[in-house]
Amino acid sequence: MKKVLFIGALFLGMVSLNAQTKEELQAQKAEKQAAADALQGEANALQAQIDALPGWRKGAFGTIGGSISEFSNWYSQSAVDNSSGTIGFTVNGFANLIEDKFFWRNSLNVNLGWVKLDDKNDPTDSEDFEATTDVFNISSLYGRNIAKNLAVSGLAEYRTTILDNFNDPGYLDVGVGLTWTPIENLIVVAHPLNYNFVFAKNDAVFQSSLGAKIVADYTRQIGAISFKSNFSTFQSYEDGDLSNFTWINSFGYNLWKMIGVGFDFGLRSNKQEALNYALGQYDVTSTNAEPTFDNVDNKLQSYWLLGLNYKF
């Protein structure tokens, strides 16, 4: 009986010792975590001071997505024997020179994608990767400060495709006006004097015009999250059919070192592009009226990409 009591007491003592040790370890962990948080707060404060200093700020991040597949004797689909693959990537880069009296902000957005479908039973189909996503946008904004958050500025922005129909169409906006920075990381450009140069083979559809340019850009990193939202619109003074807008958004979440998960999506409205596409699809034998600016269906353009994210 004494042995049983002794073993029981010993067991209870060991349990108590283990519980106490666990509590002590948790307390030590909490102390270390509090110290780490304090050091991280100091590091963030120092980084904020560094970011506020005059000079260049450079960076880039983007998303890579892709998939491959192969089917054999899959009778529920039209191409029962096929192999396919998709690949796409985006790049968002910036190089900004911030000084006390002026700034020079440069940005680049590229979104490219390809798809391949090889039907093994169709010898006439293409075995090449075909371009499906093609976006190229580069801009340069220069400003001289006239107040704390206000500057006189000039902007040059160029947009086109680079895989297919390079510079057909291509858009070059050049204008002057004001740039407002109400909060950190947000830039609002309002240029009432802007000329939208349009380069294209079809001069009957694509026309250059004078108008107003408005751009809003918000770029920020919070911990492991990076995101960028850019809205750019041109409003023609000559004809509303010549106006357009593009809204591009990129998100990235860092999982390990410089790799993470990314998501990109974009919206665009451009009646000139809608009309040019409709004319290309128009069948002259059709009884429907030929597409014009008055009857073309200007649907909202969109794209999205989900995949691995990278950051430099």
C-alpha cells in the first residue's frame, strides 16, 4: 500500500512539474514575443524615417500563374485526346525620385498570358502557345511642389499591346495640370489640358483628341501584404465616344522569403476598341446594320490572374 501511495505521489509530482514547466515556458515565450514586437516597432519607425528621406525609391512585384493537363480517351468532351497548358505573369515596377521641391515618379505594368491546346486527333490545329493576355502600360509623372500636398505636374503615359498588334492601337497621353497627394501612398493627378494620341491602322475608328486626364494610384505594403491599385481615365472634349478608362489592381501575400500568392484583375472601357472589334467580326452578308459608334455594344473589358507572387 505504501508503494502504491508513493508511486501515486511521484506521478502527481511529475504531472505538476511538467505543468509548471509548460507555464514557465509559455511565460518566457510571451516575454520574448513582447521584446520582439518592441524591436520590430523600432525597426518600422526607423524604416519610416528612411522612407521619408529624399532620394530614389525602387521596387517591383508581380504574379506568375500556369497549368498543364493531358486527356486520353476522355469521351465526354469534343477533343477526347488533347494536351493543354496556360501560363501568365504580371510585373508591377516603380522608380520614384522624391525631393523636397520636386518629384519624378515612373511606373510600369505588364500582364502577358499564353494558352495552348493540342488536339491529337486534329492535324490542322496549332501546336503553338497563343497569346491571350497582352497589357503594357508605362508612365512618367514630374511635378514641382507649390504647397505641402499639391504640385504643378506633367504626365506622359503610353499603353499598348506587345505580343499582338504592337502599337495598333497604341495610346500616348501627354498633359499638364496638378498632382495632389492627400495621404501617404495615394497620388491623384488631374490634368485638364491633355492630348490623347492614338496610333492605329484604322484611322476611321481610332482618333486622337484633346481632353482631360485623371489618374489615381495607391501603392502600399503592410507586413506580408503588397497591393497596388491604378485608375486612369481620359475624357475627350471633342466626343464622348473617344473617352476611355482602365483600372488595374494587383495583390500579393508573402508566404516564404520572396514567394507568395498573388491576384490581379483589371477593368477597361474603350468604345473605339469595341467598334474596331465589332467591325472585324461583322459579316457583310448579315441583315444587321454595320457597327458604328451609335449602335456598337461597348461591353466592359476585364481580366484576372491567380498564381504565385514574387517580390524584389
